[in-house]
Amino acid sequence: MSSDLPLTIRKTVRSLFNRPIVWIPGIFAGCIASLVIWLEFTGGLFLAGKIAMLAVIAFPFFLSILNYHLETDEKNLKMLLTIAQRGYFPIILPFILLSGFVAVLVILLSIPLSIMGYGNDTYALTGLMLGICIPALLLSIYIDNIAVCERTKIFETLRRCLELVTGKFFTAIWFFIISGIVTFIVTFFGAFLWGAMLTDKFISFTEMNLTMQQEVLSGYTLADWQNLIGPEGTIVTALVFGFVTFLLVPFLFTFKYECYQDATNEIWIVAGEFD
């Protein structure tokens, strides 16, 4: 079954321009990203880690709002807050269950590797992790969409997600391809903007060729970057990082919702006999 990729992208862009509520997760993620980067550059690594962890825990609230709004076009704040609370655990519990399954599978499969003498082989362990985590990520991309839009329970959510991905596999693949391309473009734009705003900080590198610049900068520690860009550069870095996050998050999750809608177009099959 084919995927109508151009229509999916058009719907995503239309929602981004016509539905301001879809930007709420981006505002939240952008603010958190800026705060975390600023704390990391100003010596608050411990606090930055705690805030990032709390933000990840809270993010399913915003996914509930996003999915419900895209499904129903609901704009009432009280209703959206109610949906945020109602959809939190149906989203997070399947992820916890799947993460536990992946962890157990990694442990079980690492035992034969250890027996064969590859227990300390970095490449073997990396291959094992990728071989398990990539399929798990692929087969779980619609969990939040299904949990909110179809109001399913934990195991039904996972079963339905597997059904949608396998039923329209190329839709899921295209999601990752397009998301990767857009992420690269937006990140490149952010890096260009960051470099343009901090040009005066890198004047000493202009006399070096590209190879020398890469060698020098690759060896920089966080303290070296702090000394190089200074307090103003730290603020610019945090703002640019937050801005890139603000742009990416709404696109990625709105696009994922549209891919979910595309996948459901040909998967709703009613079992039974027809005359």
C-alpha cells in the first residue's frame, strides 16, 4: 500500500500555518532547550539535567493537546487541559512497557555475546543495541496518536501501532526520511545563524584552513567554549538552540500525526463476511 506523501506534507504545512495551538509543544520544548543550554554553559550541569528530565516527563501532556486538537480542532483551553491529563498515562505507559521489554531483550541477547567472548566488544554491543532499538522505535512511532485519538488501552495501543506500521510500512519510513531532512536543514540554518551572530568570536580562526579549524575545535572542552564565546555568546547559543527546537518540534509531531492519519486510511478493516 502506497503513501500519499505530498498530501501528508501539505496537510502538515497547512496545520502549522493555520492552527496556532500546534506550536504549544514547540514553545515548551524551545524554552526548556534554551534554559538547559544556558545552565550547562554557566555551570549548572546538575540542575540542567534535572530540568531536562522533568521536561521529558511532562512532554506527554503537550502531545495529548496536540493530537486531540489536530483530531477535533478543539480550541477550548479548559477542555484541552482536561485532555492533557486524561491522555498522559495512556501515552506514557505503553512507552514504559516497551522500554522494559527492550531492556530485558538487550540483557537476554547480551548473554550469548558474553559467552562467545564479545561481552566487551564495543562494536558488537553497539550493533546489538541498534538492532533492537531501531525496530522498537519504528514500531512505536504512533503510540501517542493512537492513545489519544483511538482511546486504546496499553496492550491494544501497542498492537494497533504494530498493525499500522506493518500495514503501511513506507509511510513510517518516509516519516523518518523527511524528518531527518527537515532536521538537517533547520539545524544547518541554526548553525549558520549562530555563526553569523558570533562572527567576532571566531576571528582568530580565520587564518587557519578548514582542517586546522576542525582539529582545534574538536578538542575543545565545555570550559574552552565558555571562554571562547563569553557570557553574551552563551545567551546567543541558548536562544538559537531554543529557536531551532521551537521550529522542529511542532513540525515533527504534526507531520507524525498526518502520517498516522495516512496509515489509518487503509488499515480500518472490519472483519466478517459480506454477501
